[in-house]
Amino acid sequence: MTIAKRLALLLALPIVVLLALSGFFVYELVGIQKKSRFVSELQIESLGALGNISSQLGNARVELRNSLLAEDPATTAEKATAFEKHVAEIANLLARYGDNLISDERDRREYSEFRELYHDWTAEARNLISLSSSGHRAEARAALFSGDMPNLGRDLYASAFRQCGGSLR
């Protein structure tokens, strides 16, 4: 091999390496752009929706508690109406989340688990409100703090936190 060929090879080698690195960087930047778009278009909105659902659920829990602890039947009815308002808002938020914001099968599974737990919790809460409204306040209050209701509430919030964590994948 002559000196000219060696010099040409020494000159061409760094240029080829630089071109290969440039191609690799472009490939990586395209991947970063895709992931950034996914986060900005779906995950941020998803996390916001989950925050709204969690907030409404907290409000519903407060209204349930206030309804069961109220001494006045008018206050009980007012708080029960507020509870139903929050339940309706959660149903709307869950429907929107399920229709537009589920990102993968794991997210769908966690969403379905949350909906089932939420349905069970809401049914039990309505039973307690009905029991309290029919004059059995002491029994309804006791059931709120013992039995299935505390377990349902704990499981529901655990499911909600898993859902929020899943949204950040």
C-alpha cells in the first residue's frame, strides 16, 4: 500500500466515523421526539384526568361522610345530593378517560379494575345513605367505619394510585 492510499484511508476513516455517529444521533433524536410527543399528547392529559377523578372521588367521600354524620334530615339529603353530583362527574370523567386516554393493555386492565372497585364502593355508599335516610343512622355510621366500606375505600385508592403510576410509563 502506498503512502497516498494510507493518507486517503486515514483521512476517510474519521469522516466515515463522523457520518456514522451523525446517523446514530439522528436515529436517537427521532426516538426521543416520538416519546416526547407521546408524553405531551397523551400522558399529560391522562395524568390530569386521573387527578380530576381522584379529586372528585375525595369530594364524594367527604359528602358521603357528611351525609352519614349529619343529624338533620335536610342536611343529610343535601349532602346525599352533593354525593350523587360527584358520582355523576366521576362517571363522566371515567368515560372520557376510557374512550380517549388509555395508552396500552396494562393501562386498560388497571382502568377496568378501578371501575369495578369504584362501582362496588358507590353501590355500598348508596346503601349506607339509604340506610341512614330510613332512620338507621347509627347502623349506617357503624358500617362506614367497619365492615366492607373501609376495605373498599382502601382498595379503591390503591387502585387509583396504581393507575396514576401506570399513566407515567
